[in-house]
Amino acid sequence: QVQLVESGGGLVQVGGSLRLSCAPSPTIFSINAVGWYRQAPGKQREMVAGMASGGTTNYADSVKGRFTISRDNAENKVLLQMDSLRPEDTAVYYCNADLQRGNVRYYSYWGQGTQVTVSS
């Protein structure tokens, strides 16, 4: 069964940093387009950062200049570096990706989510 596995969440103080990771399982699947989303209590899920298969990135205005999405091709995973964290960044963060194995593509898989809590 194909799934996305996220890690790296936790509790951090205001102004701190965290790095989230998203990897396919099993690892024979590669990641094409990918996005990081978050959902805070009582709010709708929103996109935070995205990366197309060609490498083009986009960010929500609220995280521009603070968050960076990138690929670690050697380890077949996608990262979200989060700096200058604020209390309003507190949410469950999800990875969503299109995967590929050989010539077969699989669309819109979600990870299980990882909690990020920013304390003031």
C-alpha cells in the first residue's frame, strides 16, 4: 500500500525553526508535484507551499520569506524548512503529492499529518 510518511513536527518557541519531511513508502515511488498544507483547529485546510515536478515553487503570503520547500533527491523526500515561527503557524501539517513508479502515476496522496505547535 502506497502512503506518504511525514516527520519533524513538534513544539517550538516563537522565532524558532522546524524542518518537516515527507517521503513515500515504499521508497520505490518517486515524488512528482507536491504540496504542504496545514489545518488549525476550527479552520479550513490551507496550502502553505507547493513545488511542481519541474521545480517551480509557490507559497502562501503568510509564510513567504519564512518557509522553504525543497527536494532531497538523494533520500527521495520533500522538506519544508520553517523559520521565524509564529503562534499562528500552529497547526497539523500535511503533505500531498503525486507519485510515480516507472511509467505509472498516482495522484493526490495525503500523509497522516504532523503537529506543529508554536508557543509564546
